[in-house]
Amino acid sequence: MNLKKVLLAFMLAFVVALTPFEISASTWHKGIPNVAKTLTHWRSNLFRDKQFDFGKGYMRYLIFTSKSNKYFSYGTVFYLRNKKVDNQGDAEGILYNPVYKKLSNNKYIIKGTKYAKESLNWKYIIKKNGNNKLKIWMKGNFRQFHKWTYIGRFNKSKTKKYFY
């Protein structure tokens, strides 16, 4: 009887050793992590943009998500010196059918599974930072984002407007 158990354990160990896949606790999940999908857009704080309005203008990033978990992207809003909206950029860095993986407690990496031609290889790292706040890093195919770049602290937006 013990010989059967030993042989069975040996065979099981042998089969597992020859299996070509790795078993991992961190797998990719469809959609957007719960920390980010509670709202359709998030906004960063205003910061100075050296290339806009001769270094006196401001800029803000926006993060857009869909309630159906079908896309995740960022956009920009430019402000004049008096902090009035001058221009809102298009949605950029778009991830279609996003998937995410948990990196640590309240920290996730998000990538897309379908891409528009101009939006290849975008990835985001999102970390929950207190109630209603996120810290976000991104990496993509624009020159300034070839390496992981911290883009700021984001707050839940209280308005349905995109211009702030």
C-alpha cells in the first residue's frame, strides 16, 4: 500500500516537472482594477509646463475609463497663466480591452489587449493612495514615456465636465 503512494507521488512530481507552464499567483484579469473603475475620469493637480505659454502656463492630466471596462486612456488640459482653460488635448495612450495584474497591495499594472496603430505598447501602473486618490506611472511609445514615468497624483473628479 505504501509502495503505491510512493510511486503515485513520484509520478505526479515527474509530470509536474515536465509541465511547460508556470503556475503563478499573479495572473492577468480582464478589465480595470476596482481602485480605478469607480469613476469615469480622474484628474491630476495643476503643474507648470515649460513648453506651454512660455513657461508660465499650466497643465493637467486626465485619466478616462469606461464603465464597461473596454478602454483606459489619458488626456491633457492646458491652462493659461490665469489658470483658465486654453486647450484640451485628445485622449492618448488608449488601451482597448485592458487587462491588469496585481503587483502588490493596492498596486496594479494595466495593459491593453487590442491596440490602435498609434497607441501601441502603453502600460500604466496604478497605486491607490488613500481614499479617492491614485498615483499613476506610465510607459509608452512617446519619447518622454519610453521609461516608467510618474505622471502624478490623481483625484476623483466631482464634475461630469472634462474641462476644469
